[in-house]
Amino acid sequence: MKFLKNQCSLLGFRAGIKVSFTALLILSFSFTGCIQKSKSKQANNEWHIFILMGQSNMAGYGELLPEDTIPVDGIFHIPTVCEGEYVWKNSAHPLHNRLKSDRFGLGLPFAKAYLEKHLGVNVALIPVAWGGAGIDRLKKGTDIYNDAFAKAKFAQKKGKIKGILWHQGESDTVTEELAEGYEGKLHQLIADLRTDLNTPALPFIVGNLAEFYGTNEEHNAPARVNRINQVKSVLRSLPGKVENTGFVESTGCTSIDHHNVHFDRNSYILLGNRYEEKYEEIVHK
């Protein structure tokens, strides 16, 4: 009886060793898989770079929620205002850090949508918008243009510039002269960027001014509304006049404040997704 008891104990001990060894083996494989997955995440994936240009509706004016400040995996940006050398930072809102009004914008929703369709890449953003800037402050030869170009050249060491996202035009509805000259300046800006970045067919996507812009008493004088519609017409007609450009509607978007100039948080998400859809349309046509 004692012998049988000892045998059972021995068998139980051996079984225990076998189970423990199997569990250890499974754990080892799992751990190795985690390491490999982690390494894969940090591997030298392709970097797809996009430049964000324009004024406050590109910089972002939407409400910031606590979760918006959490960095998003796979998305990086060069800070708008850099002290010293350019650096890549893991992206969260606000992407722009130039003005106190820079908050939730369309750039990060665009990048998230892009990542869903382009697995295994990193998205890199160059945010250089400036609230209140008319196109004359953004064209070639200005500090903002030079800053965008310098950051783009730095970024090209990391990856390929895939496109430029543009949302601007409100400040060019102030006078008839500005509105009249807007189309020529926009077309020239696109040509200059493509030439300087040595990318002749670089996609350039513009967004429409808000549908509610021009409804507030600050901007609803008939002459001002005419100029607003004139700039909107320039933006909408761009794809028919300049190759590899796209136009995004602002239909369904809502305002964050009574001024009826800036979009709210949900509208920036909607616009970011529309910009991404338009990009896919351009590159796959």
C-alpha cells in the first residue's frame, strides 16, 4: 500500500512537472511573440508625410477633451514652434502650438483615418498653419512658407511627402482686391510648393469655408457675402483647373461659437475623414 502511495505521488510529481513545463513553454512563446510584436511596432516602417497649411480652421479651434491630449501610436509631428533642432513628437491635440487658440483640429482625425487604410506605416505631420493668416502671409518668400519648406526638407530624410492639406481663405474675403487675387495666388502657391519640394504631382487638398461663414452680423453685409462666395468658388473649382488637387465640402459642419467662422470638434473629425477620402480618390484615380 505504501509502495502504491509512493508511486502515485511520483506520478503526480512527474505530471506536475510536465504541466509546469508545458505552461512555461507556452508562456515563453507568448513572451517571445510580445517582444516580436513590440519590435515590429518600432521597426523602420515607411513614413508618410503630410503638410498642414492655412489659418485657424487648419490649426484647429475645436473643444479639447481630456482624452485628446493622449498621444496616438503611429502618428508623429514636428512642433509648429521649435526651440533648437527639429524633433519628431508622438502626436496628440493640439498639433499646432503657435497661438493660444490652437486646439482640436482636422489633422489628427485625417491621420487616424489614413492609418486605418495604410497598415504598417507611420504618419508624419508638419503643422504650419497660422490663425488669421491671409494667403499673402503664406506664399513663397514669407516666413511661414520658408518654415514649412525647411521642415519638409528635414522630414524628407525620414520618408516621403504624400500631400498637402489646406484650409484657408476667410481672411481673403475682407476686401475686393484680396478676393479678386485669391485664385492666382493659390495656384501659384501650389506650383511653388511642388517645384521646391521636387514633387510635380504632389496632391493638394483644399477644404471649403464654412457654410455658416457670412451668416453672422459681423460678416453678413452683401458685399462681404459676395466675396466669401467668390473665394468659395475658387476653392471648389480648383480640381478642374489644377491637376492632382481635391476639394472637400463643409456641408453638415457646425460652428463652435456665435462668430460663425470656426468649426466645432465633431466637424473637424468629419472634415479630417473627408480630406482622407479625397486623398484616396486623387491617388487612385
